[in-house]
Amino acid sequence: MRNILIGAMLAGIAVPASAATIVDTGMGQSGGRPVNSTTTLLGQFSLGSATRIEGIETYGRVVTSGSALYSIYSSVNNAPGALLYSASTMLSSSKVLGYSGISGLAFDLLAGTYFVGFGQGNSAFTAYVRRNAPNPLGFEGSFKPQGYVATNAVDLSWRLTGQAIAGGVPEPTTWAMMLGGIAFVGGAARYRRGKRTVSFA
């Protein structure tokens, strides 16, 4: 009976597959867009299946060392909606172009369309991201003091890494049903164990 319970629990857990590049626009060919106290850069991307985002990178240059903030938003009418995840990391200034970003994330997303964001984690940090990438994201834009501003022709350089989640991301109701079933099986097993048969000669 114990093996049945363990098997039932493991069957309901989302099991990650091997890591891979999820989104890669390629390296931007010219210019750049800033990340500073007035600008957070954003780009829209889509997932065909449930995915765990583990890393977010941009291609460009860190101008001033500091804390960078990476975020994932829902997409509503091709604009960023609710903030779903965010995490920050310290980045050091570099005099050469290259990829920089954050790793070790566990941002679990269902199939769908989202926005990725790159901005300041603290006021010291500034950077720029190269534009005119060969395989750009969908809609692009930035958060400005006046709100979201769409800028869909800049083609910024992004790279997202992660892995598909086998079995998808269970909904809360699925977890509740699974746990209820396990409790029922456990209760039935306990009842059978506790029942005694009495016979008279």
C-alpha cells in the first residue's frame, strides 16, 4: 500500500526535462537601448508548452555596476499585464559587448504569451541592450515614467534558457483532488488494518 501512495504522489509532480535554449533572438547588430532610472526594457515571447524559465540574458554592455532586475509579466492585448515573477542579481561593468543576465531561476509558466523585462534593481545600475537582432521577439516596449510605451521596431537581443515541464504545471484544483485521493486511500488502508474478525467456537 505504501508503494501505491508513493507512486500516486510522484505521478502528480511535474518533472523537469533537460535544459535548453527557449528563446534566442541572436546578437544585436548595432546601436542600443538603455536600462536606467527611467527605462525598463520589455519584449514579448510565446511558449508552446509548460516551461520552467531558468535563465534570462541580454546581449549588450553593463555601463554601471549594480543590481539588475529581471521580470516575467503576463501579456494582455500585446502589452505587459500582471507581474508574475521577478528576481535580481549583481552585474559588473564591462568594456566589451557580451551576454549578461541571471541564472538559477525557477519561473514555471504554462503555454501562452508573456513579456520578459530587464531593468534596474537599484539606482546605481545602468546598461544598454544591442538592437537589430536577427530573430527579434514579438511586441517590444519599455516602462517609462508615463507608463508602458510600445517600441516595436528596435529588435532587442534576448536569450532565455530553461526546460519543458513533463506533465505541465498542475492547477491548484488538480493538487487538491490528488491529495484528497491519497488521503482517501490512506484512510481505507488504515480501516482495513484496524478491523478484527472475531469467531466463536
